[in-house]
Amino acid sequence: MGKLSIAKELWDFLRIRKKWWLLPIVLFLALLGGLIILTQGSALAPFIYAIF
């Protein structure tokens, strides 16, 4: 329930304060974090880290 409430609070913040320019930044960081987590134990990890 904790992760869901954080997402709801973030959505409420963006909606109420009209900070729509933050949405692409948050999505990019979430995708990048997910990519790093998913490739952490795989053979692709050295190639992913070489990109950055």
C-alpha cells in the first residue's frame, strides 16, 4: 500500500499545482531505475552500464 500511496500523492501534486513538465522526468527516472534493477543480475549488465 505504501508504493501506491506515493504514486497517488505524486499524481495529486502534479494535478493540483499544474506541474505537468515534471511528469516526463519522473517517468524517465522510473524507467531508468527499472532497467537497472532488471539487468542487475544478467549478462546484459556490462552493456547497459557502458551506455551511461
